[in-house]
Amino acid sequence: MKTRKTLAEQLSYLHNPRPFKNPNYTKNVNRRTKNLKAVLTQEREREKNERERRRQEREENMDVDGKQAEGIPPEEDMPTYASIEAPPSVLPQRRYCDITGLEGPYTDPATGLRYHDKSIYELIKGLSTTAAKEYLSARGVNPIVNLVFQLSTEMSAATAKSTKKRSAASQAGPKSKKPHVEKDKVSETKTKKRSRPVTSAIKDESAESSEDEFPEDAEEQEEVEDAEDAMDVTDSAKNPNAARESHKAQKVLLEQRKAAKPHSALLTEAKRAWTLARQKNLSKEERTKHIHALMEIIRGKVKDIVFKHDASRIVQTVVKYGGQKERNEIAEELKGKYRELAQSKYSKFLITKLIRFCPTYRAQILREFQGHVLRMLLHREASGVLADAFELYTNAYERSLLLRDFYGKEASLFTVTAGSDEEKERSKKGLRGLMEGLEGDRRKRVLAALKDNLVAIFNNPDKGAVAHAIVHRATWEYLSSLNDLEEAEAEKLRREIFESCQEVVAEMVHTKDGSRVVREFIAWGTAKDRKQIVKAIKPHVERMCKDDEAQLVLFSALDIIDDTKLTAKSLVSDIVASAPSLYTSPQGRRSLFYLVAPRTRRHFTPAQIATLAETDPIRAKTSKKDDALRASEILKAASDGLLQWIADNGAEISRDTGGSLVVLEIMLEADGDKSAATDTLLKAISSPYPSTDHANPHPISLPHVSRLYKTLLQGGHFSHSTRAVEKSSRWSARDFASRFVQLVGRDVTVAMAKGEGAFVVAALCEQLAEHEGLEERKTVKGWFGEKTRKEIQDVGGKGVNVLLESLKKL
């Protein structure tokens, strides 16, 4: 008998043939499915290899200025899981109703909400301000912008109906001056700040901590604003008494919200004392009194309230203005929470203050960071805490506590960072102290772990850790340890670490260790490596010239790189172009000095010269060009631009104290035609002497300008060791003296001799006296007859005797 199928069996499609499925397919049980992280890692590796292949093909024709070399097709971006993006749509943007999600062609002018039809509009008119703001926020629109016009209109209407009086502000009169009170010792102390990368944007950072970033009653103000938003302000335009009733309701709502918060009573009392303690116009005794009262309120409860943004500022105030007893008490109470504090948006400022002001607890705080340093460096908030602690507030032993995580897990098992004085001294040596007791494979494992940790940081440049001094110290220790290995292995490891950070070397030059790392890369690198480094730092040359450590990288590049056409085009030209902004600062002037007089003792300290000389032995191995030839080519590349700058602005530059030194070195040491620059400088002093404008004195009346012209007339600097003038081979004092007579003239020269320019005129006479055949010698001799010499002697003053002796030589 045939069985009858049910309706479900008749409609089923399970028994239908499936031609798309392979009947002979068997699942491979050994195959493992990759997760997203593995896929992305493999894709990045593939992209890196492909990019390296294409880089090698283009390196020979790479343009340092970033332009595409001729004959090379433009490079296309490789599509990856992380880079594929859809092109922007050319269709007009579609609008949808904020209430229903249907098509919304209409917009309510009062609230800015989009709506579908008339029925939705009626619903919108009944919404409160808070509800309208929530709908706008859901769409991603800033509700404040859309509601400003509505709120201002309604509040102005309510005010106009309720009162016709003038505002109280216009009746208040001028503000009273604050009484002069002795500043607190803490506020007078200049806060140390860590060095900024040359790649970062220039901005003023006046906020030391979060307690100064908010107004005094920030939380109360936020709560009042929320309470106002919760009220329906639309009634205020209809009822004159609505503002009074609304204000009462806001106060009730505010009290309810405060009471609902944990530790509300404690915070209310603490804020009252905090408001008094944080005032800036307090005497030391009054502040101490308020700090003690505030400490009595929060004692024993700091750990409970410290993670709140307002309470965190209260505790910061105690640490900042309190005594050492209060600071240590807070540090003791927060034990076990240090790492959590460092990762908090608000309390990170507190942990930084504890590290700064509590030296006895500093090592304990840093030990709580151990094992988590690498993760904290990549953390948005904790990264800055570690950077400040390492660079500003810790000693050598305390820095070793932070560096130990870079050496790997194996190193943490047999290293000692706490114990006897001998063990602490060994810890202070960092990686070198750790490697002293290791041999063979164990040394290699430590180096491999250090390298892997550094590469992990270099592969995350967006986290900001690449710019921190702690990373630069670890990198420098790694490079220094490679010198103990065989040459081939050391070169291989050095190249691997360079390839991992070659794109971010510009973010490392601003610290002492980072500068040493980049200079080491330049010294050991090939021509292609050096070209890559120059390309990376080229956009930041001006900022580097003004940084004490970063400028050493520029100096080493000028000393080491054989391709002087590359350095002239990419570095020297940018330094010369930035000269108008460089000569006003000591660091900037030093960059200009190095172009014409490198490593001179007149402008560089012995420590700076010794630091630059560290790479000289390596340069002897890796560079082929003669050092003197390289220096002369750099000087030639810089001279024309610098001399033209003096010719255009020499009079203004020389009036600056530091600028006169720059002008002097350029005139003495630059290579090229100096006639235009000479005329500019001499025309500046050809004006009548003395000047009738006291606000703008004659150049010779300025001591540093007078010294400039005296040295130029002498032909070089006076050496105190040899007690003689060291003549410059690139400067003709004879031609300058002749041009001086022609442009300055008799009247000004004689007037200067009777005034503050006696030494300058004396140098002029001595220079002319050395050349008997000059017509200008006879001319100057005729200017100073017996009558004029008698007048000079009667005037007296500095340099008169020297001038009279020089006149006798003519």
C-alpha cells in the first residue's frame, strides 16, 4: 500500500539534487581555520615583502624631494583587508526621518530634526529639549549647534517679558585688582616638561595637570546644564514666571542627582575645602591650613574616590600643595592601584605627581609597572606617564626598573633590581650590566627578545610610543651590544632593526639616546640607507636646527654622507632658507655656524665636539670621500645663500647680539663674492654719528656691532692663547678697509673716533698701515691732522690711546 506524504514532506526540498556540490568531496580534518588576526598579519607581511621588492627597484632613481623619478611608473597602493575602501558616492545624500527611519524630506527649523510627514511633525513639537538632543546625537549631529538659536530666542523672549531693567554687569563698574600675595613655592617652580618630537605640531601646553584644565565648579556646572536640558524651556516664552519655576525645579533635580551618587556627602564636603585650598592668592600659612582640613576629610577614602574626575583633582591638589607627610600618606593608601591609576584618563595626572613628589615611593610605583611596561607604552593614557617618569623624574636605578621588561621574560627570571648596593649598581648599567654574566645562547635570546619588543613598538607608530625616551634608550642599548658580536652578524642585526624603524627615525632625533641611534644608523648605513634617512628628516630640518639633540643628527649627516649633492639639496638649502628664524636662538645659530665653521671651539662646547667625534672611527670605515673635501663642498653649497642673506638683511641682523656673531662667521669663513654683503654692512654705519634717535642708536654705539667691525678690520679673531690675531684665509681685511674709507667717509669716521668707535677706527688705521701703497692710507692720514688728534685726546674715553698710537703708524 502506498504511503501518503504529509504536506511538510511535499514542500520539503531536502531530497532535491544539488549539482553545485561535489559528491566526492571529503573534509580535510588537519586543516586549521585562520582567525582574522592571523589573516591580517599574513596580509601585512605579504604587503611588506612586496613593498620591499618595489623599493629596491626604485631606490636607484629615488628623488629625495618626494617627486616621481622620470621613466618610473607611479606606484599603486596594494589592496589589502585593511586598505580596500569603496569610492565616494556621486549620488546626492539621502535624508531619513529621525523618528521613524523613513524617507525624511522635511526639517523642523526649531530642533533641526528631520521628519517624514505632518503626523511626525506634530509628535516633534511635543518633544522636550533633552529628547530632541538625543535624537540628534543618534544621527551624529552636535545637538548644541542645532539648538543654540532656539534656546537663545526663547530665553531672550522670556527675559524681555519678565523685566525691562539693565543687566547687572553694566552696573558693576571696573573690576577690582587682586591683592598682591606672595606666591607659593610650588607655583614658582618651573615645571619640567619632556622633550617634544620635531614631527609634532607646535602648540602651547600650559596645562600641567587635569586640575588646571577645568573651571572651579566644573561638575556642578555640568549638572546644572543637564538639569536645564531636562526642563521644557519652551514654556518660558509663554509664561513670565516660567524661569523662576524652572530654576526651582533645577535645584531640586540637582540635589537629587548629587544624593544618588556614591560618597556624595564626602565629595560635597571635600569640594568645599578644595575650593579654598586651590585658590592662587593665598599665603603659605592659609594654604597649609586648608590642605590639612582637606586631608582630614579624604583620609582613608582616597582609594574609593580617586578614579572620579572631580575627586581626582581634589587629591592632586593635596599632593601638589601639601607637605611630604600628606603626599606619602596618599601614596601609601594607593598601593596596589598605581597601574590602574596610570591607565585612567583623569588619575594619570595624580600618579605622575606621586612619582615626582614622593621619591621614597617611586621605586614601589615603578615595580608595580613591571611586567606591563610594553603594554602601557602602547596605552593611550599610561604612555605619557611612563615617558614623564623615565625622562624627568627617575634616577639610573629607577630607569632600569622600567627597562627590564624590554629584555624579555627570561631576563626577568635571573636579573635582580632590588637588593644589595652591588646589585643595584649592576642594574644601573642596564643591558650591559645584564649581559656581563651571560654567555652563548642566553645572550642571543636576550638580544632577540629586546629586538622583538622594539619591533613591536616600531610597528605601532600611531600609538606615540616611538617618540618616548625609554624606547630610544632601549634601542641604543641594543645597538651598543651589537659591537660585541662578530662583524657579519652585527651588520645583519643592525640592518634588521634599521628596516623596522627607518620610516620613523624623524620621531627619535629629539632625545639624547634617539639622536645617538639615528647618528649610528647614518655612520654604519649604506648610501641607500643614508638617502632614506635624509628623506625622512628633510620635512623637519628647521625644527631640528632649533633642538639641541636633533641638530647633532644634521651635523653628523653633513660630516659623514659622501653624496654632498644630496645633502646640499636636501639639508643645506633648507638650513640656509631658515636662517631668518634661526639666528635669533642659540640652537639655531649653532646650526648656521656648523655650515661655515664646524666644530669650532668659539661656538661649540668640548662636550658637543666630543659627542660629534663619536662617529669619526665608524666614518673612517664606511665613508670614502676625504673629510676636508666633503667639508669644502658643504661650505661652497651654503656660502652663496648665506652671503645673499647678509647682503639683503645684514644691517638688521648685525644689530642683534647673536646675529652679529653669525654675520661675523659668515663674512670670515664663507666662500664666494662678498662685495655686496660688505657694502650692506658699511652703508649701515655710514649714517650720521651719533644718532639723534635715542630709540634707534647708531650701530657703532652698540658694543657687539662695534666688535663685529673691529674683527672684520683685523682680518680674524684674536686668540688669547697666542695673543695674536688669527687671520682668515677666506677674508680680505685690506679690501674691507679700503671700502670702509670709500663708503663711510671723513665726517662719520672722525665722529666715531671721538666717540664710542675709537677701537674700530684704530683697527682701520692699523690695517691700512700694513699696506703702504694704498691711496686710502693717505686719505685717512689727511683726515686726522694735528687739530683733530688734539680734539680726540681732549675728549678722552675708551680706546683713545690705542687710536692715537695707530694714527702714528700711518
